[in-house]
Amino acid sequence: MSVIAEIQIEGDFVLSELLAELPDVPIQLERVVPAGDRTIPLLWIHTDDPEPVEAHLRDHRLIDSIARLDTFEDRALYRIEWSEEPNSVFDELQSQRAALLDAVGVGESWTFELRFPDHEALSEFYAHCTEAGLPVAVERIYRPSDSDLTTRYGLTDAQYDTLLTALEAGYFDIPRGIVTQELGELLGVSDQAVVERIRRGLTNVLTHILITTDEE
């Protein structure tokens, strides 16, 4: 049975390095795409002026090329190809068939919520990171029960708490009773983390209702 782990990686990690070099630009990991024997991350860069950020990333020692895939008013989605495979965390995620449920970066610390097919896969991932010298801390491990999957529509704890808080605080009202920055202060995360958790959470709910239910 699958297990979900909340994992924190600090310091010597390529995404932490990007955050440290761009302290005023929040970065969210969307997902990781396998490409032959390498892995390619898709990153949301939250800024209304992406050109300086793109120029910085193009000159980064670990980045071979970047491509902008989508652009919105306050963020853009990028496909990044490394000049060398950094830290091998992304490759190990693919190797262990881990699903990325959430990824939030604050300062030099990244918190991941990952679904592993079983405890053995989680243990192998942790051992790999430890051997690679990455400062990994497992904050929480739990198994999603059948009732959880049914009543919570595949939401992670972070997504569930964020959507419930947003609903109760009037975020979905017209006019809105609260903005993302205020939600972030209530939840102890950045406003961009709130935006991403709401987006991912609503995607999970709609997928469960409109696609999964329709296929049953």
C-alpha cells in the first residue's frame, strides 16, 4: 500500500541554491519529467517581470537551457535542462516511482509531500539522499486510508487544510473575504504557496469528481 511522506531538504540542494540567489522570487516545483537517462524539472517562477530572472537562470552554472512554457500575469512556467544532473534527487524520485504531491520552497529550505508505492521505496529514497550527502529530514509518514481517498478526493493534508481555511475565511466569496497573503499568514506559508496549494487541490478534487468517478 502506498505511503505519503513529508520531507524537508535544506542547504546543499540545487533548488535551495536557486531560491537563495533569487530571494525575492518564489519558486514552486510543478513536476519532474523523465527524459532518457536524465530528469527535467518544471518550475513556476513567480514574478511579473520574468526577463531578469530568465537572464539569471541562463547564466547559472548548472543550467544548460531553459524554455518558457506558459506565461501569466504574475508567474511563468519553465522547463529546465541541467548541464549536469544535480544531486540526483529528481532521478531517484523517478526510480522509486514517487509522485510529487506538493513542493514549497522558503529560503534555503524545501518541503516536499511525496507519495511512494510502499515503505521500501521511501526507505530507498531516504538512503540514497543520505549517501549523496543531502540534509534530508522526514517530518511525517502516513498511509492514506480508503475513507480518506473517498471523502477527501485525493487531497494532501496541506491542500485540505489550505482549501478548508480558504473556504471558511471567505476566499471563494464575491467579493473575497480574505486574500492569499492573509491566508499565508494564517497557515504559516508564503502567499505563493497558498496559490499553488489551492490550484493543485482544486485539480485533485475536479479530477476525482469529473474523471475518476466517470471512469468507475
